Amino acid sequence: MNVKVFNKAPNIKGRYVEGFVVKGKRFYGVVCCPCTIMGVRAYAVFPERTKHKRTIEIVAKYRLRNVLHIKEGDVVWIRLLKP
């Protein structure tokens, strides 16, 4: 799930996942940080390079839109946790 960020967290600490190249296409690294989104455990993914400056990716083992009963445009609270 992509989330538009209003207050960006300074000095994000987390686990760095190195980028790689496949068939000549470069995929840049990311920093993954544990978080909760409205109480559900997940990971916030901060790309090393992106066009979307105010957007982060949230990944979880559940389909968050279904579990949290949220839809496009809803406001959610994300809490970054210590790695």
C-alpha cells in the first residue's frame, strides 16, 4: 500500500537492502523500518531513489486495506518502530 506522507520522519534508521540490476535495468536500494499502521505490524519502505518524494510503501503479510477497512484517501496513522 502506498501512503502519502504529511510529516516525514527525520533520520530514518532501519535495515538497508542493497539495489541490484536485472537485464540491464537498475533497481535501487531501500531502507526498511518496522512500523505499525493503526495497530497492525508492517514495514515502511523508504526507497533510495524515487520520483514520489512524499510517498512511502507499507508492506505487511495482510492486505491492509481489507484488515483495516480503509479505502483510497483515508487518513491513517503510522508509527515507526526501532529496528
